[in-house]
Amino acid sequence: MATEGGMAKILLVDDEPLIAAMLEDWLSELGHVAVGPAHNLTRALELAKSDMDAAIVDVSLGDGNSYPLVEVLVARGLPFALATGHGQEGIDPRYRAQSMLTKPFDFAAFRRTVGELIAQRGAGAGNAPSPGPISATR
């Protein structure tokens, strides 16, 4: 597990390879390590068994969604943020209190979200609800 200010292992899930590559680069710039990235639910569920500190998960994966993965993350007590281009209305009501990255998001929003996820994990908060959604406009 990451210590405060230390390297964290963060699962990245996005069905758009260019977005996943960008997120992987951004994590590296922040001094963290990407688990994955996964471009589909099957691979994401395989990677969810890995040693990790948190996850950033695209809600829409091709014709489906990532909620089966989210359930695994919740069961493991891992903090996660949901990425979506559909706003909070596009998120299952059970997960609307989770951290959220509204697409398109910038590096500053990503950095803030990663910091919050690491703080949640470090505090042992696991899947405790965040104070509200995170978006590039906040």
C-alpha cells in the first residue's frame, strides 16, 4: 500500500486506448504505477485481483458498463473514482457519492482525484463516500 507521498498502484480501466495511455503517462508523472490499463471488463476483473491501492474506472465499457468491477472494488474496500462523459446522471445511484472524473478532464482534476484516492486508502477509508463528485470544474 502507498504511504503518504509514496508510490501508489492504481488500476486504470478505460475502453479508449488513447485515454488509457494518457492516464498511464499522467500517473507516471505523479510518481505512481498503473495496474493495467484494462480496456474491457474481462481484463479489468482479472486485474482487480492484483495488489493495488485504488482504481480509476470508466463507467462505460463498449456496449456494457463497469459495475461488476465496481462491486469487486467495494468488496475489497478499495477507493475508486468513476470516469464518465455522461455526468452524475449517467452513474448508477448506488455509486453517485464516489469520486468522479467528468470527461473530458484535465491533469489538475486527475492529480486531485489521485491524491484523494491515496488519502482515502491511507486513512483506511476504503470505499467510504467522498464529500462529493470531483470534476474538472471543481
